[in-house]
Amino acid sequence: MPSAAIRHQRRGEARLPAVVATLVAVGLYLLLPQQLLIAPRYVLPALEVALLVPLVAINPRWLTRQTRTFRVLSLTLVTVIAASNLLALATLIHQLVHAGVKDGPALLVAALQVWLTNIIVFGLAYWELDRGGPVSRTQVAREELPLADFRFSQDENDDAVQEVADGASGTSDWVPTLVDYLYVSVTNSAAFSPTDTMPLSTRARLLMSVQSVTALLTSLLVIARAVSVLH
């Protein structure tokens, strides 16, 4: 098993994927119909970009430095994106029920935007919270990490066949990256339940429950109503 010293020599997780995911979420919000926005179109995106800039400045290429300010900013950014998307979904449902929206194609596009943003923001939330966040997962010795919020298949593959066991957490010192959490988010939004990655903590179960409910509302209520309007 790799030693803690080897673990501390890692460069850390790459910054770019998280930046791209965040900017995609910002772009999806900017493209929402005006009636779904709770503030002038550029206010929340500007706030999100303003929160992102110092995060990139602290760790421009690799996520290796973590301060109290870094954690507060990163969690605040995810919270703002999540809140704005949930409010957009609530507004969309309200318009369907009370405003009699007739623009079926625009409604379908808006529902897809909300659903995709839902995947991104919950993937970012899982990524930020599990085992202390992306910096802790690569810079802190495994025995000193906070309790895990999720159990990945790699975490229990040590006793599998050799070619599988070689990639297990205990053997290769594997730790999840943003792509792994986005996969968890995609499967939870599509299946409305965990698949191969299990939530362990109460907060992980609560977050996955909220995500499943919002995805279910988007898929069944919004899209079904939009399709009925088209017909």
C-alpha cells in the first residue's frame, strides 16, 4: 500500500474540470427564459463568477491548498448555483400550474436546462463535501481523512481478481475525482436512486433525496406537461 508520504507528494486534482462544470452551469442559467429568472439575468451569474475567481487564484492549476476562506467560498458558490436552479424549477412548475404556459418547445428546453444544471450542481456538492473535499482527499493521509460520505466500488475491490484489485482504493491509493461525483449525480438523476455508489452519511442521503425529487419533478411533471402541450 502506498505510504502517506507518497500521498502528500501528489499534485492534487486538476482545477480545470471544476471550472468548466461551473461555467456550464452559469451558461445554462443565462439561457433560461426570462420568466424563470428571480433577478436580472446577469446578477446571479456575475456573483457566481465573482466567487469562482478567487478560488481559481488560490489553486490555479492543481487543488493542493485549502484555507478556511477557500472552503467558505467554494461551498457558497455551490449553494448559490443550487438555490438559483431550485428556484428556477419552482418558478417553472408554478407557471405550468397557474400561468397556463403554451410555448411547448421553450418549456422543453428550459426543463432540460434545469435538469442538466441539477446534475452539475449536485455533482459539485458531492465533490466538495465527501471526505473533506478535493484538497483533503489528495493532500491528507488516508487515516486522517474525515468520514466518507460515499462508498465507491473501488473502496471494496481489494479482494477481487488481480486486475480489479490493482485499482482498488487500498491497493492503488485511488481517490474519487469530479468525474466520479458527476457520474453519481447523473445516475441519481436518471434512476432516482443510488446505483453502484452508496451514500453513507445522513447529509449525503439528504442531498441525494433532494436531487432525486427535483429530477423526478422535472422529468414527470414539467416534461410530461410540455409534451402534452405539443400534442
